[in-house]
Amino acid sequence: MSKERKFGLGRGLSALLNDSDEVMPSRNNSTPSSITDNPSAALGAISHIKINQIQVNPFQPRFEFNEEMLGELAQSIKTQGLIQPITVRQFGHNSYQLISGERRLRASKIAGLTEIAAYIRTADDQQMLEMALIENIQRENLNAIEVALSFQRMIDECSLKQEELGERVSKNRSTVTNYLRLLKLPPVIQASIRDSKITMGHARALISVEDLATQLFIHKQILDKDLSVRKVEELVRLAKPTENNPTQNKKNDAISFQYQKIEDDLSSKFATRIKMKVQSNGKGSIEIPFLSNDDLTRILEMLDW
């Protein structure tokens, strides 16, 4: 007898859920029974549970659900039925707590369903959290900040090391590290990543900028000028201190704020990081870097050259 394939959410979550062919119904099995018929026999199998008996997962790391997409899923459920069961744990007599599948549960409510197909598992609070986080991480439409926050929660609340986390979510350690580094960026830059105003490539370039003011300046240029990742990387390179002048961003304390303001104003005007060099006698120079011949032409036009 052929067995039905497992409804997995990824290797990490499947391992946690302990799915096996033995607990999966075959295609020739009868329709899953209601959980109220025999609660103890339903553990590990697919059963129908009354939706009003299911509590939401208190460890759910995602709080925002796209209403339009929920509506589309609800319509699909009305037409095709629920393709993938949700997963719950028994929380008391005729009471259950959601482990994974909150979108499916919400959409089923919108579709008017009173019962829903579900796997019933045993899980403690830490396993609940880990399962919810792993499912969240494996969502295709998750932004990089949401992934990073989920990684950090798994490290903090599930007591995992980065290597262990990588094994759980099928990512190598360097990928995990790159996501976690995003959380060191200022909140305004994190918000831009979250809202898809800048990409992961932009963010990785900004992370390497140690000076906060420069970091924020380049971030503003990305938004204002719609800079490519390549141009941002070049800006970052130009902004970094050189070996010959490692203290190029350090000025006399008495005048540093005044000249920094001029630099920032000029940088904003020309959309490139202007560098000023000022000597003790008041003499100095202004350097205007450019990224390409086209960029040079743009600057020269602004100077009426």
C-alpha cells in the first residue's frame, strides 16, 4: 500500500515534529475522524478539530498577517478544501493550542469552516516556541529583519548556539551570522529593510561602516537616489579611513562640528560623501569623489562646468 507523502515544512521542523510514515494515513484510509470520538487515539494522526476549541500559539513570532492574502487563501479553502493540515498540541479536555499553521487557521475561519484537519502532537513550551520560530523562518515572504529576530529569539530563548541554529534551519553558520548582524544596525535602517526600501545587499554594505553618521548618510542617499548595491559598496569604500590617513574623519574638537555640518550639507547636495581637510592655519581642501564617468558628468553639471 503506497503511503501519502509527509506534509513537511522543512527538514528542521519535520525533525522537531518527529513525523514518520507510521503516523501518516494512506490514501486508502477513511476520512479522518473527529477528535471528540476518541481523543487518545488521535495523537499523531490527522483528526478534525472544532475551530472554536483551538487557542492561538502564544509563541507565534509573527503578528501581522496580510488581509488580502488571507482572503485569497480563504477562497481557495472554500473551493479546494484545506490542502495541508495545521499542527496542534492537546492543552486540556477538548482544548488545543496551535503549534503551526496560523494563516491556515485564520483563513479557515474566514471561509466559514467550523472544523479543521489537524495533526496532534505532544510538545512542551520550548518545543512550541522552536517549532513556531522555525516555521516562521521558512516562510518565503519573510523579510530579513523578521528572520534575524527569529534567529535571535531561538538563540536567546531556546539556548542554541549559532551552529546548532544553522542545523535546525538548514543554513550555514555564515548565513546565520549575516542575518544576526542586521540587528546591530540603527532602528531607522532596520525599518527600511523590514519595509523593503533597501535590500539585504544594501544592508550588508552598510554594516561594514563603523561611523554612525556616515552609515545614516549613506542610508539616506540610498533612499533619495535609489542607489544600486554596487554604488553603495563604492560609497562605503570611499567613506572608510585609508591606511595613509586612518584618522581622516577626526578633526580638531573645537571645529569638528562646524566642518562636519558643512561636509554633510555638501554631501547631501552632491549625493556623494564630501571630504574636507582643514589645517590649523585655516587652509584646506574639499574632495568630491565620483563613482563613474556618468557620476562625474552629473557633478560637473551641478557645478555649471
